[in-house]
Amino acid sequence: MLWLLGLTIVLLILRLVFFKGPMAPVTNEIPRGILDMHCHTAGFGAGESGARVSRTLRESWKFKLYLKIFGTTEAELKEKGDGRVMQIIADSIRGSEHVDDAVILAMDAPYDAQGKLDEEALEVFVPNRFVGEEVKKHKALHFGASVHPNREDALAELEWSKANGAVFVKWLPNIQGIDPSDERYRDYYLKLVELDLPLLTHVGDEDSFSKTDNALGDPKLLKFALDCGVRIIAAHVASSGERDGEENIERLLKLMPSYPNLFADLSTLTQFNRAKYFPQVLNDERLKGRVMYGTDYPLTNTPLVTALQFPLRLTLKQIWEIVRTKNSWDRDVKLKAALGCPADVFELSRTFLRVD
């Protein structure tokens, strides 16, 4: 056992030598009353929710894993309905010391250029009617609508969403087949501005689905919507993939000085495959006051997001404290705060979306 003791001593010495500390100055007190503006729900139509997943996804190992991460099973949803997932989320938030509210995201189906639903491209569909009505049952939950701009009734759907409490509209262009630079969307963008509905859109590559067009995640495609005056939140700060030999995050950062209506959320930035970008996000002057808190829940329930991956940034005491925190929202807030996430990031999501 002497070799094990020796190895432990060597590792501790190496850690002391190479320890870097937090990525940015640390907030003295961890904020409370936070709004998580990037949370997903799940379902397959149980309880007449109208939600759907493709047959390929439903039969894959990923589907059962996704439900497990949400804290439920297919059998439970069949018995209690897809709304059970939002009940689980609301219960978890009630048990959080730091997070009081969450925005639950709908996910519209893909539509073709003629405005017809594209069944072949559909992988996940979480209807606005389902999310919009279900969140009303829970004080802590808020409605994030999703409206494909190719829909024949897109403008009317935006108006319905706003009238029913939507705080923004969510896109995932890579799987919905949306090119944000398409000038046919001018009226759609102007309607967003009229209704004061920001657009939360995935930017960068997407690898959670079997069918994806990552060219549609290019940050430069957002210029047209920004020029129309839309307030845009770039999900994940474009922290994945590249276009034309340039990382997507750099393409996004170059837009920030020219567009004061462009913001970002840091959901998934502590995930192991994106964490390398976190120091840049926390310290780049172009992002100061423009980044807001989100988790991409339920990814915080997975080993992909853990304090154990930051041994050169966190003290052993911090790692132990964060790892032993049971509530996933508190664990995520503590981790991001310990790494140097400033107080204004935790506060901006609530003030930007005007959620009381």
C-alpha cells in the first residue's frame, strides 16, 4: 500500500503546483431568488399532452435515459401524464435555497418552406398549448414558447403565446430546419419586436439528436433578426463547433459590440465538453452584462456537470461541499459561483425577462 500513499502524495503536490484558482473573481455571497431561464421538459403524449417523439428516438436507449435524468419513467408518465415532469421540476425548485423560478421550454415541430409540418424531420415536439397551460399549475414555472417561423399561423401563434404568458420564444434551428437569415421572416421578427418577445435560440453545433444541420447554428445567421430589432439570447454562448475554420463562440463574440440587443445564456458551460470556454465567457469584456443564468435542465442531473472536473480551479473543500449538495439547482449555482460567475449573471435572467 506504500505505492498508493506515494502516488497520493505526488498527485497532491502536483495539484498544489498547478492550482489556478477560480476563473474570475468570486462572488462573496451566493445569490438567492434566481430565475433559471433554460429548462426542458419531456413527454410522448401521455395524458393527452400532444407531445411527440420520433419512433427512432422512442425506441433508442437515449429515450429511457432522458426520462431517468428527469426523474421519471415511461410507466409513470403513462399513469400520470406528461405533466408529471413539470411537477417534478416544481417540487425540486421548492427545495432549492437559491433558485425560485424556471422557464419551461416548448419545442415546436419542423415545418417545410410551404408551411406544412415535416413529419420525416420531426424528432421532438412539445406543444405550446401543453406547456403554456401546465405551467399555470405551478407558481415557480414560466412559459417559454416555441413557434416555427414557417408555420402558416406563425404570427397568430406568437400572439397566443404572448397572451398566455410566454416570456420568450425558443428555437433550435439545427433540428427545426430554421435559417435565421431568411428574409421571409421579416414579419415574424417584427411581430416579436411588437410583442416584446425575446428570441432564445440555440447557437453552435447540436449533437443530442440523430438528425441535425449544424450549418444553421452559425451565429452570423442572426444578423438579419438583430437588424430587425429582435432581442436575441444566444444559448450556450455558441460554445460548440465551428464554421469556415472559426469557432462559433468567436463568431458570436464578434457580433456583440455591434448589437446591444444580443445577449447569451451560460447553460451547459460547466458541462465537460464545453467547460474550456467558461473562463473566456466570464472574462471577455464583450460579454459583460450580457450573459444570464440558465442550466439546460435536466443536464445538471448528470455526471456531465460535476465539480470533480475542476480540481485545479476549486479547493478540495469547495469540491466536497458542491458534490454533497443534493438539490441540482443549488449544486449548479454553487459550482458556477465558486468558479467566478458574477452576481449580475445570476440576476440578469429575471430582470431581462421581467419576471417578478
